[in-house]
Amino acid sequence: MYETLYIICSYATFFGTIIAWISFHKEFNKLKVMQKVSLVVITIGSVVPIIVGVIQGISN
């Protein structure tokens, strides 16, 4: 059960990250450095669990 919840939340975070990038696409150059850094950190934080989960799923 917890694995299913983990997968659903990982994908929800990933799609939320995509929505954030799309919403800032036209104004990305106007963002401050910390805002750009936070988008990158959020993207890394949402993609890494998905990649780790896929690798673990394949290896099992």
C-alpha cells in the first residue's frame, strides 16, 4: 500500500514540476536567481525518486 502511495505522490510531484516550468516558461529570464535555483532543485527532487523507483522496480 505504501509503495502505491509513494508512486502516486512521486508522479503528482513530477507533474506539478512540469506545470511550474510551463507557467514560468515565458518569464523565465525575468525570474531572480533564487527562483531559478528553486525550480532546478524542485525538478531534481521530483525526478530522482522516480528514477530510483524505476531502477529498483527493474532490478527486483
